[in-house]
Amino acid sequence: RLYHSLKAWRQKKAEEDDVPIYMILPQKAMMEVVATLPGNPRELGNIKGFGKKKVKQFSSDILALVREYKKEQNMEVVDEPE
């Protein structure tokens, strides 16, 4: 479910910015977000494919999708510090 949400978000962002989807978020990075469920920008930055620029640009959107997924799965959601 999270993977599909990320994929749809990535497609929309790529169209808005008029760039290829891999420029928004590489496939491997998407898979690692799904596997690790980062809770803050620092954890997101630890994922290969996320540099400081991508974290700054996209962390709020991606972390919101992760939080939404965790709530749907009845997983603990903690407002973690940056």
C-alpha cells in the first residue's frame, strides 16, 4: 500500500516538475522507504538516493505518506524530532 502511494506521489511530482520519475525518487530509494518506514528527515537522509537537497524538497510529503500508512496499519506513530 505504501509503495503504491509513493509511486503515485512520484508520478504526480514528476509531471508537475516536468522531469523523469527517477529524478524525483529512484526505485531503490522508494523500496527502502517502504522497508524502513523512516520517521524523520534524518532517517530519510540515511537512505541511499536521498541527499540533503532531496530531503529538503520532499521529506514532508514522503514522511506524511509514511505516517498515514502507519496509522492505517495500526502501527505506532510518534512525532519524532528532526
